[in-house]
Amino acid sequence: MRKPAALLLADGTRFDGEGIGYDALALGEAVFYTGMTGYEEALTDPSYAGQILTFTYPLVGNYGISGAASQHERACVAGAVMKRIAPHPSHHAMKIDLSSWLAEQRVPTLVGIDTRALVTVLREHGTIRAALAVGESALARIESALVPYARQTTTVGLVADVATRHVRNVAAGNGGPHVVVIDCGVKRAIVRDLSALGARLSVMPYAATREEILAREPDAIVISPGPGDPTDLPETIETLKGLLGDFPMFGVCLGHQLLALACGATTFKLPYGHRGGNQPVKDLQRGAVLVTAHNHGYAVDGATLPSELEATMVNLNDGTNEGFRHRSLPISAVQFHPEASPGPFDARYLFAEWLATLS
Amino acid sequence: MAGAVTVRTVPRRSVLVIGSGPIVIGQAAEFDYAGVQACRALREEGQRVILVNSNPATIMTDPEIADVVYLEPLTAASLDAIIARERPDALLPTLGGQTGLNLAVELHEAGTLERYGLELLGTPIETIKLAEDRAQFKEAMLRIGEPVPASAVVNDVESGVRFANELGYPLVVRPAYTLGGTGGGVVRSENELRHILAAGLGASLINQALVETSLLGWKEIEYEILRDRADNCIIVCNMENIDPVGVHTGDSIVVAPSQTLSDQEYQLLRSASLNVIRALNVQGGCNIQFALHPERTEYNIIEVNPRVSRSSALASKATGYPIAKISTKIALGKTLDEIENPVTGVTKAAYEPTLDYVVVKIPRWPFDKFPRADTRLGTQMKSTGEAMGIGRTFGAALVKAVRGLDLGRETLTGTSVALWNEDQLDDAITAPTHERLFALAESLRRGVPVAALAKASAIDPFWLNELGELVELEERLRAQPAGHDLRVAAELGYSQASIARLTDTNRNVSLWNQASHAEGEGQGAGRNAFRMVDTAAAEFPARSPYYYLSRYEQDEMRRPAREAIVVVGSGPIRIGQGIEFDYSCVRAAWALREAGRAAVVVNNNPETVSTDFDVSDVLVFEPPGPDEVQAAYDATGASGVLLAFGGQTAINLAAELTKRGVRIIGSDRKSVDMAEDRRKFDAALARLGVARPEGRAASSFRQARAIARELGFPVLVRPSYVLGGRGMEIVYNEGQLASYVETAPPITPGAPLLVDKYLRGLELEVDAVYDGQDVLVPGIFEHVERAGIHSGDSISVYPPQIIDALMQARIVEITRSIAHELQTRGSINIQFVLHEGELYIIEANPRASRTVPIISKVTGVNLVAAATRVALGEKLRDMPYGTGLTPATPFVVVKIPVFSFAKMHGVETILGPEMKSTGEVLGVDQTFAGALRKGFIAAGVRVPDTSVPGKRGRILVSISDQEKADAIAVLRRYAACGFALVATDGTHELLVENGIDSERINKISDGSPHVLDAIASRSVDLVINDAVGPRQLSDGYRIRRAAVEASVACLTSLDTAGALVEALESSAGPPRSLQEYRAAAQASQYYGVAR
């Protein structure tokens, strides 16, 4: 059943369309994803927590939801905006259609709007706070709800919402290295890729202390991606500082930013973020270009990398830092997602290479 | 980032570029588009470009595009001679289609590349050979772990049969080294296998074919990839064929990007693409075709093309990413991160475009002209062109592509297919034909469930459901449309006219307006919003985007600062309206820009130069229909519309656009009407005292017969609406007239049959520009074949070889007076016939024609620019092109048509008033005979070297009674050249009586071995089967078709045979560039040298 729905941006721009499934009012940052496939992965990507996600590709839901592609046990976005949802999806792996799944997952969704017009606003204005209302009663509250939300800090607490609360052990085969994953909102694909490469994983809450981590006696540490501003996690940064030099460490996305902060660099908020599967990144050591999957609103300021950190990767579109390594310690990090899901697998080899250095 | 990338400069060298030659099915305008981008990219990098292409209708052979242009045959011998003269440093072979690749391989094998130290740019020769050699390719794929279908590479039919006995049927036959799947096909029985494999082996350059297990019914997915020398790879685009494996991708409805693939599948095939392109060491563009199982995660690699292709042209236009341009820069050694993305200006070429719209391509087939052709689609391509639609939804893109085919179909239902019975629908759905889309729509309309159609067609239910939504909307519009339905129809790209037809109302405009008012149309979200194609889904601002219409969305059109003029394009390439009109549109756009105006192009053909992003100031990628032209005109604030360059498609808009208040510049509606309305045209000619073949319009068969009796047979008959001579025929007696009327469209007073006296004389053609005062005639063409063969199918010669200066002056004078009488302002094309000393007018069209590109290149008179400037109000006297008849060149050019009969099963090859050729070549030489010789060679006729004594080969001759007297003279010349003549009874006796040696051969009815066996075994080298007279559906037809199947040249006119023997008797001069010819022409004019 379709009902009235709208997206209201903090600058007053409003898009009226139809709502899908679940009557609710969602508050979040309005951002856009440029991938043409991978909506299931994106909607369940913990890094989108607290965000109202717009799909630039106009036809979403063509192949339904398989469950197998999900990156988290539930949808993580605050709300979703699409031009059109396929009314008759078709795929052999489909378990449920997207509209029904969004209702089931309680994701307020707006369809039928001019998404390109919205993306143009976001590009020009930058990421902006927004309210998405589905149903008459939510629509009546849309303005009164957005005003106070737009004034407050919005990213605190996002990681806590999607990250694991308890240590999870992921067994692997024949005595590979034991890797602690500091979970700030890890994707299933990272766990899948690392364990497929033979690593034994302990997925630990982002707030785990140095002692708790040491108690696990890991061989190495991976700091996961996750939502929001890395400076919202000062304790995690402190923990990482304490661990520098103790273990080989590898950071991905938010993990890259946290490691950079722990080493003394600074981060900043990108005008409208990188979210999609077509970001060209130059590997400065190999001289090769990788097409990579991105999902981040903040970036490491490459100019602030301390002398012991060396930039290894740079974004060819806007020149932002995409990776670094420590000159003397076994520490490296990338801003993009080697695990893809959604997106291309050009950088998948990084996990394997890093694991190889452990043995 | 400047810090990340060091941009290197490329050293200046001279680079030889091989074009793809004449337009044939499977190799068309896409290579002009790619070639032009390549040449421009090379020059951008400071290279000296030497271009060889025999196709004169292309933009790439204009002297502005390359430093040196050779309009010479594309053969290894001809290229060898050019290389010897020009000594280029490098060769770029990957932009001239299969022709370019095959020639590069030939030159390599012949040692030419090595002898002259030519570096091969881009993809190495080993890769080209590997991708083409079926056996090596299969082995290479298996080595890198990529799955390919089980197959056997065979060099003879028996091995194929043995393999088939192991694997069972169906199987696919794929000959190596052919284009557009020539000679291939799906076979379901041993009989079919024997037949198709024999033909396929014959078509293969290396007598090799692959027989493979069929993946019929799997999804067909294509990836367009680029790789540079540093091993950086990007995917430009992927595409999904709605027609599953089994239909050639050129004949499939193709959607970009894929719609039914999950991200895992998309990335699986992406990773496989990279794996393949790396293993093959491709440097530049590459196309990979996959079959993806519809029910499980399993794929096979079907084919790899390590070059730019029709698919890469489509991918470029679908995404905005100029593949040919970037490929060229890669070939020069640049890497993707060094090259900028010219559409955004801010990103790099190392970037994978992302779309926020859907693209649908539908092929345009020539079956409307060939009712007897086999219309079933398979692995051998049959379409001549394609139309592309861009929309924010699949439905909108599909509707635009359907409308853009220019078949008079504006909707999915309610077409002629609606009259079919269930069996007919089922047939077209299970054994696909060009009507499958419409048969599916009609079946859905009749309530056939999607599941049943999916099962019958193997088409994914996703597409059928989407199609079903359009069908339901059309049905609602027919029944009780709500205001919302009208709005949805407008969003989906239906035209005003089609919505009016569906809603069966004359109040179309008011309904249309009502709909928009009802939906609260605002200023920002207009009914005619233009959206950008920007490669980036709006993530980055775009510098040189192009546009499509998306109604009721936000308008992004950037109104040009300068006065805008709209150039209306000609839509998909079809027989009768080909690349030459695209040439004129491009030259018009450039002329407008030179004249300080902003050029706005409206066209929907993804293959062409006119839809390249930087040809115009504003490109509107939409079907050139009245709604779209008007919208472009309004949105750009244009001051006028030029229709004269987009062929009949554009001209046909004159009345409607005038009604809507759109200003047409140049010749306007009145002028078009006067030329097309027979009564008005006759009256105009009468006023001028100019004759035309006597004739009248008949509104019944009786009347037609009476007129024919009065005029005397033979007569030329045709329906009153004509494009490319469609439905036109010469009939010699009443019986033929009756059978013509039976098969032609019904005669009514509203659509009469035109009956003209047929005058068999010398046909002449001029292209001219008239400004109201002066006329400019750059040249007069003489046709080699006497009147009766469509001008597009006849060999034509410039400068005239037969008519004298006096007659030429008379032609110029008549041209001027007709142009004046028709109120022409700009281009006019007039065809004459000279019959017993008297000059008659056949027809006049106030537009550019097929010969415009040729005469412009050859004489150096930029005819399109002159016509454009006249339309803008300038006078010829103020331009540098002169007035009156341009002095003749001291060299001769001969245009020879090229046919694609091998791709059109069942089609009668006799030439007549209905055009059948798909392309053309130009022979250029000092002498007429030399130009003929080069032209025939360029057209692919095997011309033996007559300077060496010895036997030339055998010619199978069969001559009709009417032509016997003329035939003897021609055949005697063949015999004198050393050819052995072979003939059946009648002709054999005629030859013997006239003292010409002849070998008798059995007619078909005499039993084997007969003529067909001789042709099939290629024991004859040429067939002359003169076809004047009654339509021969029996022996003559079978002989001509057999010749086509066996790739033996077959001439159906004695005039053509006469021209060929003239070419055989002579030799041609060495290759010379167009620039050299032009310089010689200028010198001769300067010194007043008489020809």
C-alpha cells in the first residue's frame, strides 16, 4: 500500500512522493549512493546508520532481497529514498521483494521523487540533515521534528547502535593467525573475507579496552568500518594509541580514520562524502589504479599525516588520502573497502597481502 | 592530483589509421564515430594522421579530420602501396572494426609492418589473433580458469558432424575471422549443421569455425572494458540483452546497465572481464560477451572483441564516456590516470561511469523493404541500424527506442501485430523475429500470463512484467484514462500524437495541457525537463554533458549564450537513409558553430558522429520527433530549425512543426510540400516548361491499367509515399501490373498509385544550393546504369563522362529555375533522365542527399556549410564557394554501391527502383576506368590482374531476350580479356552464333551437375544474370541467391557488367591522397588547364 511521504532538508527543500510500507518519521543525514547494484548490501551496511540514503540509480529492487548479500542482521539506514521500486522483481536467489522487506525492516522509504534533483542539492549544499516522513501523522510532524534535530550533534551513538556488544568468535580452519576485529560496525563481508583467508577472528566491541584485547592474545588487529565521525570515539582512539607497536594493525574506512587519529593525524568532514562503487584510487607504491567501494563522510587530512606515516593511496577524483602505512611499525590502513560488497573487488588482494605479512 | 600523476607528452609521429570501409550489415556507422574520435584524439596528442578508408559518406574521410586522407581500397596491396609512399611510424588498427583488424593481421603476416618498421599501436597482434582464433582463445580461457562452452574447432564439415554426434543438438556454429557473425548460426539437426557449417567455413578467412554447445536461453551480458599499458582497467559499462543467448547482440534489444543482475553477479562478471583482458594483454577498448545462467551462479565466456565495436559505441553514448578517444590515447602509451574525463572535466578517465537513467537500444531491420527476406533472428546479424532511448525508467527508455525506430509505430500495442492470430504470435515469440517485442506486447494485451511468455521466449520475467505495465497503461488510455494516466504516459515518453491516438480524441492538445495542469506542473519541474548524461549520476558537475527529456522533472538545460539553431537528425541507419545524412548533420552543426551560432542537435542514433558529445553545443539524445524538436527549440531559445540535413525523417516534420509555430529556416514547409505533392510539382514544372516522364495518379487498379495502356509499357509504378524508392517497380505488361497491385499497399483515392512512363535513358543527379538569387552546383553525377535502378544502387561518376558542356549548362539552368520555383533556400537534389536527347526531371528534393558528402570532398566545396549559411540568410556571393557550376576536377571519382545480401536470406538481388544497398565506396583515379577499377576492388569484387597473361576465370552468363543485342558487345570484351564464358542453352547458343567461345552448362531442370553446383563449388568467379524483364522467381532468383551464398559476385545489369569489363581492361594509377588530388585540382583551375 502506498501513502503520502516526504523528505524535508534542513535548508527547507522538500520532496514529496509516495511512502512504502512503514509509517514513521526518520531523522538523519541525507546522503547518496551511486552504485547501480548492491542495494541490499548498502541498506544493511552499518556505516549508513543514522543516514537517509538516496539511490542515484533510479530502479531499485529489481532482483529482490536474497538475505545472503546482507552485511548486518538488519537494515542499518535511517531511511531510504528511491526513484522507483521494481514492482515485479525477478531473481533465482530472491527470498523476498524489496518493498516487503523494507516494511518488515521498518525502514521508512520515499519513492517517486526526482532523486537526481535531490542529489544535485546534496552535491551543492553538502551533506545535510533531513527528515523523512511516511504516512499522514508523520508528515504532520516533519517540520517540528527536523528543527531541533538539525541543531544537535547527530553522529554520537551511531557506532554503539550497530556494533557488537559481546565478543564473537569466528573459527577458521587450520591454525591461521588470530585476528581481533575491533567492531565499530563491521560488515559481514570483512569477516567472510578474513576467515576465508584462514584467519581466526575475535570480533570485539569498539569500546573494548587495551587489557581486554591483550587478554585475547591476538596476532594482529583489524579496525573495522563504521558510521559517523571518528572523533566521536575518543576512547577507541586512546585504546589504539596504547596498542601501537604491540601488534600489526590494519584499518578499514572508519578504522583507517581512527588509526590516523591515533597516530596524530587529523580528520575532516567531506562536503558530501564518497558513497558508491566507482571511486578510482591510485596505489602510490604500485602505480596502479584501483576502482574501489566507498562509504564515508569523513576523511583523513593527508597534509597532517605525521612523518612516521606514509601515504600509500590517493583518490583520483578529489585527491583525498585513501591509505597510509607506518614507516617503522606494521601498521597500515585504507579508506576504501577491500571487501567490496557492494562494489568491485579490485582491492581484495589487500587482505591477503596483509595476512601474509603476519606469518 | 598533480602529485600523484605525472603527465607525459607523446612524441610526434605519423600514425596510419585504417577505417572500416563501406557500411554493411555488421559493420556500420559506429566505426565512423570511433574513427573520427580516434583521429581527433591523435591530433590532440600532436600526431600526424594518415587515414585510409574507401567509404566517402563518412566524416572521417573529410580532409579536415586527418592530415592525409586516402579514399583507396582497403586491401593489403593498397595499404602496402600507401605505407610505401607515406612511411608512417605506426599503425592503429583497432578502430576500423573487423576490417581493420583483419588487414592489420594480413599486413603483419605479409611482413609489411616489419619491412617498413611500423609499430603497431595498442593491442598487440598476438592478442588480435588470439581473440579471433577460436581454438587458441578457448585454450587461453581455460588456462586462466575462465569457463567457455564445450566446443570443437573444425576446418571441415565432417569433423563438425563427428563432434555433434558426441554432444548432441542444438549447437552454435561460429566461423573465425568474420564480421557480424557472417555464416554462423544455431543448428538443430545434422542437415542444418552441414549446410551452415559449409557456408561458415567458406566465409572464414582461415577456413575455420567453432562448433560449440548451445547456451540458448542463458542471459546475454556484455562488458565494455578499457585497459592501459600500466595494467589499469576500468569497466565503462555493462549491458544486458533482453533477448537471451541465441540472438546476435546486434539484433538484440539491449539495456544498459544490466537490470536483473545482483551486485554479486555484476562483480563476478566484472572480475572475470578484468581477468580476461589482462590475460589477453589488450591495450585499449575491449568487449566481452558472457552467458549467465538464469537459475544459478554460473557463466560462460562467449566472445571477446579486442577493439572498439558497435557495443562500445552504444556504451559510449549510454554513459557519456568516449571509449574510442580514450582507447586511442591508451594506444599512444598514456595511462588512464593521465587522461582527463572530458565530460566532467574534473574526474579522470580512470573512472567507472555510473548512470542515473536507463538506456534501451532496439535494432532497425530492413525487412520493411524486403518482404521476402527470412525475418528469423539468430547468431547472424540482420539489422542495419539502431535507435537508442534514454529514460529515467526502463519503460521510458523502451518507449523512446520504439518511437525512435521511425517505423510509424508510436506504441507497443495496436500495431499491425494486433491482427495476428495466436499461432503467429507464438511463432514470433518462440523462434524470434524482428516482431518479437510487439508480439509479446500483443500477447500480454490478450492476457497471456507472463510465466507462459517467459517459458516460450526464455526472456526474464522482469522484462515481461515491465512490458506488461506499458501494455496496461496503453489499454487504460484506450478505455477511460484518468488525468494521472496521461501524466504517466507523458513521463514514459509517449508522444502527444500517440496519446491522442490511444485516447481517441481530437482534443489531444487540450487533454495534454489538462493533464499537466491537473498535476500542478510548476516552473521548476516542467513538462519538458532536460536531464544530463554526465557519467557521474550528478555526483560531479559536468562540463560537456548531453541531454535527454524526462518530463515532470527538474530541468537542467543550460541555455546557450549564443543564438541557437536546431539541426534535426535522421535517426537510425536504414537502407535509403544512411550515414550520409549524419555526415550532413555534423557538417551543418560545425557550420553553425563557425557562423557564431550554437548548434543544437536532436538525434537518437548511438552509432553516429552527430551524437558525439562534442560535435554540437547542445546534444539532445531523443528521437527526432515533433515533440522533441519543439522541446529542444523552446528550451534552447533557438531562432530556427534546420530540417534539410536529416533526410526524409526530418523533412517529414515540416508541416507539423510549422503548425506548432516553430520557425523552419532554409527551405520551409511550402517548399517541401511543392516538391512532394505531385500536382503542385507538375504545375511548377509546367510553368518552367521542363519535361518530366508522363504519368498520372491512379486510385484503382482499373485506372492504373488504363493509364499504363495509354502511356505504353513499360511503366514505373509506386505508392505516393516514397522513401528510398520503397515499393517502386518497373512493370512491363498488364500481368506484372496486376501482380504488383496485389502485393503493394491497397490503392485508395487518399493513397493513390503513381504510374509513370518509364524512360530508359542516362540518369543524372545534381546537388545544389540556392539562395533565392544564385545557384551553386559543385558537380553533376552521371549514372553508369540506365534509369530504372535506384540512384543509391547505381554506380555514379563525377565529373560527367558522356554529356557535354552545353548539356551541363542546361542542367545547371534547370536546377536554378526549379530551385527558384520551389522556393528553395539551401540544399536541393534533382535527378534527371536524358532520353533520346531530351532532358526529363525524375524528382527534386529540397534537402541534402546521398551524394553530398562525395561531391563536397571531391570538389572541396563545403556544400552543407553553404546551404547552412544560406538558411541563416547569407548569400552565396558572400561565401568562398563560388556560384554556378564549379569547374570539373582533373580526376575522376566513381561511387559503387555495396550490398549486404549475404546477411539477408531470401532477398532478391536484382536491382531496380527500390534501393537495396547498405553502403558505398569511392574509387578515385586519374581516369574513369582507373577509378572504376579501384571502386570495384574497394567494393570487394575480385578483380584479376589483367596485365599478366593467362586465364582470368570463368563467368556464368545468362541474358534475357530484350538485352541480347547489347549483351554480345559486352561479353565479347570479357572473352577478349581472357575470361571463359559458361552459359545455359539459350545464352550458350547466342554466344556461339556470335562467334564467342562458350561452355554449355546444365540448367537446374537439366539435373546435376548444373549451374547451382557450379556456383556453390565456386568453379565460376562471376555471375552476370541480367534481369531486365519479368520478375523471375524461379531459376534466375535461385542462381542469384546461390551466388550470394557462395560469395561470388553477381551483376544483374549489363550496364554494370560493361563498367566492370572496362575496369578489367584497364589499370589504375597509384594511390594518392585526397589532399593531393585537391591540390592538383586547384592548380589546374589556377592555370586554366582544360580537362
